Amino acid sequence: LEDSGFEVVDVFDANKGVHSEHEIPWYSTLYGSFTLKGFRMTRLGRMCTHALVSTLEFLRIAPQGSVRVSALLNATALDLVEGGQKEIFTPSLFFLARKK
């Protein structure tokens, strides 16, 4: 930002302390749980969804390339969860800057 002509006034991670026992981590929905709502994001749920997408693409109900998109989204979700658990990625880094 500074190289672009801005002065950084404040910067903070809105998810700091996400590993506290009193907070739900931002990646919890991507991690999945064996509940009715969270099952689709578990490993088994992802495999079922991928199999369904593969079937729909084979039957030409889903457009060609849907399986590749499904695989990409599944891999990305796993990487985002791992990055969140290791605290090396956050989707909520806040910058307050003003033009110099």
C-alpha cells in the first residue's frame, strides 16, 4: 500500500484469537461436522458430492468440466482449513489507509 501512495494508519487481523475456546474459527464451516448441516463438508460428504457431480456430468445433466471444478473446490477448502488451523492464512486482514 505504501508503494502505491498510501499511508497505513492501522492494520489488524479480525480473526485474531480464533483458536480461543470461546470463539468459533472462521474455517469451521469448511471443516465440516457429522450433523445434517455440516455433513456435506466432511471427507465422506465431499466424496458423495463429487460422485454425484461425476454422475451428473456423465449423464450430461451437469456441464462438461463440472468434475474438475468440484475437485478444485474440494482441494481449496482443505487448503483453507489447514491454513486457518496453522494461522498462516486469514480472510479478514483489515487495512485502514489514507492517500498521501
